[in-house]
Amino acid sequence: MRVRDWQDILSEVVDAGRDRDPDAWRAVAGNRRRSLGEDLFLAHPDAGVYQLKTYAKNPYEVRGVGARVARRIDDDLDPLFPRRRDDGDGEATPGRFAVQNPPEDESQAESMARRLEETVKVHADAPTTADDFFTDVMEALDSPAFGPMDYEFDARPDRLDDLTEEFTDADELLSSDLDDLIESDGVDRGFQ
């Protein structure tokens, strides 16, 4: 396992999303257990599991670390991630996330805007579900990764604790590196 900057991990997710089904990604996120910042797990059946730890250095800058912690989602890990649709067990997760790439140039931006406009028109005229609308919008925007997310803004989902326990060694290493960043930035000191 190699610890890297969190933005490098997201770049890898974007690159992996181009070759894989972009709506097969799943995520779990929430506050860190004992410190400043957030924990995030991103997973795809074929791309593996990524763990990220981030914090807001200031209102304009997020810093963090991450690593790929598993090469694939096996049968033990699968139930720890949210599902896109209710598969009969009552476990559907309504939250969503998406990783976006900005358009490369003006013509690509115009093309995306046209596709998005057409998608909205189609869904306005036809009966549809929120899940289908979200998926179609993400496809119109060429999102490389999107899907269901279990997220609690001011707490930790139970799934996050389960994943942290599953990857204890990685969590300790990433926590140590993030704590070093926090200390070097002086974010943990408050006003003096």
C-alpha cells in the first residue's frame, strides 16, 4: 500500500472510471473518529477500494492522504458498501456522490450543456425516478465515477466503522500521515 495525496487518488478514480462502468462506484463517508477531518471509502467491483482522509486547512483548501486498500470488492466487503437500488432487503441508500472532470475546452463544454439540456427535457416529459434522473445527468456530464453514498454530515455511519475495522493497518497509517499534515499546518492549535 502506497500513501499518496488525496487528489492523486481521485485522479486514479477518474482514470479507472473511464475504463469501467461509472455508475458501479459506491462510497461511505463521515467524520474521523478521534480527530479533525473526514474519512471516505470509494469502491468499484473491478477497480478496488480506496480510502481517503481529508481535512479543511482553511475555507479554500482541502488537504489529505489516501491509498488503494483492496484490489477488488470481495464477498466480505460487498455488504459494507451501499446499494444503488433496493434489492429487496430494505438496504437502498438514497445519498449520491459524483466525481467530475471539468470540460477540456469550450466545444466540450457546449456539447455537455446540450446533452444536459436534452436529458432534463426528456425527464420533464416522461415519468421517471430520481435515481434514473441522477444517472442520466451524470452520463450527460461524462462523470467517470458516481453512485450511492452512505454519508453523515456530523457523525459516522456504522458502515464507516466496519470498513475502518476491516482495514485497520491502512487506517492507522493514513491517520498518522494526516495527523502529521494537520500538525505541520498548525490547524490543531486554534487561536494564540
